[in-house]
Amino acid sequence: MENSNTAASQFLAFDFGASSGRAILGEIKENKLTLKEIHRFSNEPVIFSKHLQWDILRLCHEVKQGILKCKNEGIHIRSIGVDTWGVDFGLLDEEGELMGNSYHYRDERTQGMMEKCFTKIPKEELFKETGLQFASYNTIYQLLSMAEKRDKKLYDAKTLLLMPDLINYMLTGEKVSEFTEVTTTQLYDYTKSCWKENILEKLNIPKHIFTGIIKPGMTVGSLKEDICRELNVPSIKVIAVGGHDTASAVAAVPAVGENHVFISSGTWSLLGIENDRPIINDKVYKYNFTNEGGVNDKVLLLKNIMGLWILQECKRDWEKQGKIIGFPELVSLGASEEGGKSFIDPDHELFYGPGNMPEKVKEFCRNTNQIIPESIGEIVRCVEESLALKYRWAIEKLEEITSKKIDTVHMVGGGIQDTLLCQLTANTTGKRVVAGPVEATAIGNIIVQAQASGIIKDVAHGKEIIRNSFEMVEYKAMDNEKYAVNYERFLKIISQNK
């Protein structure tokens, strides 16, 4: 093993978010990790004809540009890791060629597919077999929509690869499926560590398209010779990291002890705890929590909460009206408003699709006989307080499921730059909130690569490096009695609008 105090090692993380992607270089030296953004690019989905799709060819091009920029700066990359969102996939034909763009998880083709699935597999049985939450975007329902339409692509396909695995295939030519990403499909068997073939049979989904499963830290392969020639770079290892971006973000949570929850805050808010095995019981089923794979053989018991998507969509609508407002200004406007006027349920189906989001917030408040937020600041305050209150609800349900008393909330990801949301989380939960690091997903990606290379000894060593390298900000609860009253109002509102 190399001595991390003397040897500098540089790792390249490709982190794909729902609106942008980045190539982040991580260098570990003297027990510290430093980050450098090498390349940033847009990742906006495209509507072509009737469907919302990812521009996968453009994304592959941008990955090559990130590698090329490293070469041009004289950077020696030890390895590459790729993480993306979950559930979406691409199909390859007999020749290994992509059969079309990957569909976006918010595309409407999965409407009604959960209900159709439950006619073939009872809902409770499906949960007991997979431990996963019920969400219309899960891979299982995307595939069922193709099977129900007898989509020729599904039955002509040779291989299915989830998004990070598809990028890895482009780089290496290797067709493998990474564990954390596989667990988002609702087609994984935790007891046997394999795909659920009985479910595939019942839904008429071909079994032969699924590949072998590898764990984070394993080597996928090395850059293909043709890419090395194209970019004029040497062979570079590609490591399977936490391919699901949530798994990579949680790998960067530097908390110590067992009495904390994490919130990976961004477009989605993923709130949960790490376990050694899935928890599959009546309460997890009742509250629609999910068991998703983590790195280092962990399983994440999570609640998926809509997150900052609602504000991102509001911002897009305001910009269409000529109101160009940055997120720091939005946060400031929200902080200047009086709280407790009105609340939404961030996870209500009304807020799932894109477009016209400010009006949707008003519509929800109107339908629940609340004060209707009119100004930008009032809408921001309504959304952010509602998110924080939903965090409290999810934490209480986790305490009920696990019989643990949570004392700390550790928030990571880009959303922690929203200081109003961090403070409201402390206020509503009455718990200590620790925020940091911001670039959690890229950091977790790099930490897994470094662990695979032997630069990092183990999980504890990785957390030590993160604490040495990045600032943490603590928020303490204020006006908790007032927020306790708000919480009771919030609970009534969400119970009436399921």
C-alpha cells in the first residue's frame, strides 16, 4: 500500500446530475483531498416527438472532452469513475450499438404502469421480494411499458445497461452492471445478490438482456484502444464506484456514530441511514421507504423527497417571464418573508412533472384552503419550509422503523448552499444539523477509486480525509416551539392530500 502522506494520486470523477455534468479531478496528498473542476457541461433532456429523452451521445462526447482536458493540462489520471442518477438505461443490439436515446425518468410513458404491474404481481409481494419503494419512474415500470406495447427494441436488444454502466461501456467496451445502480430498478434480489428472474418472467421482460453485477471498487476495465488513439492518451483504469449518485454522495458523509441521518440535497432530497442489510417490513412498506445499495456492502434505507426540483422549476418559469434571479437571491427573498403562512406536500404528484411550477404551488395552497403565496419570496418560503417539515416527517418515521433516536442530521450536496433550507431543517426537526461537504457525490466517487487503488485504507480513513479537507457548518435549532405548531398543520395538510 502506498503512503497517502507522501504520494499524490489523482482520480477523475464524472458526476452526472439532472441538469448538468462535471468532470472533477481529485488529488489525495498528505491525508487531504483537493478538488478541481476540469470540465462542466449541460445535461438538459430533450423532447423529440412525444418523449422526454437524454442526449446520451452528447454526454459520451463530454466525457471524452473531460479526459482530453486532463491530458492537455499534463495531468496523469490514475483511474476514472462514473456516477449518474438511477433507474434509466440504454439498450444495445447484437453489434453492441446503441439502439436509441435513453428515456428520461420523468417521461410520461410509465403512466398507469404501476397499476398494470400489480395485476401481474401483487404490490405487497413485489415489495417483499425487492424492498424497493413504489415510484412510477422505476426501471421495472419503464420496461413494463415497453413490454405492454410489444416494443420491438426491447425484444431485439442484446444488452441492457443502466446509465453509468452505459458510459463505462463506451469507455471500456465492457458490459457489466454496478450494484448500487441495479438496486434502483426494483428488479434486484438482495437474498441471492442477482436479478429477480421470476419477476422478469411474470412481466414478459427478456432475461437475457441483463448482465453480471459487480460491486463498487471493482475494476470495470481500461480505456479502449480506439479511445486511447482518438484522444492520444495512455490506457486508464475505469473503476466501478457508487454508480448511483446517491450511493456516492453517502460515501462522502463524514459523520461518526450511528445516531445520525444523512440528507443528500439537490434536485432530489435523499434522507436515510446506512445498514448492513435491507430492512423489509410492514412499516417500511406503509411509509414507502426504499432499500438501495450503498458502497462498502451497505444498504441505504431511504426516503426519496422531491427536493429542490420545485424551486428549480419555479426559477425556470420566472426566467421565461424575464425575471432572471440567481439561487442566492431566491434564498434571500425567501428568508425575508414571514414563515408559517402556507405549506405544500413536496411529494404530491402535482409537482412531479416539469412546467408552470409557481402556479402549481398556488394551486395546491388554493385547494387546501391556505393563504396563497403570490410573490417570489412567498413561494420560495412556502416551498423551503415544506421541504424542511417533510424532512422531520421522514426522520420520525425512520426512528419508528429502526427504534433509534436520531440526534444529528448530516446534510451534503449542492443543496446545502441554500442556508435557509439548512436552518429551517434545524428549526423544524429540533436537531443538530451539520452541513458539508458540497461536492459530496464527486468526493464519494473519488474516495471509492482511492480505496480501490490502496491509497485509502478503509472507510474510517476515507472519512478522516474528508473531515481534514472540507469545511462543515453547524446549524442549531431556533423557535422550535413555533415550528412544532407548524408541523401539526403540515401533517393535517399532507394527510388530506395523499
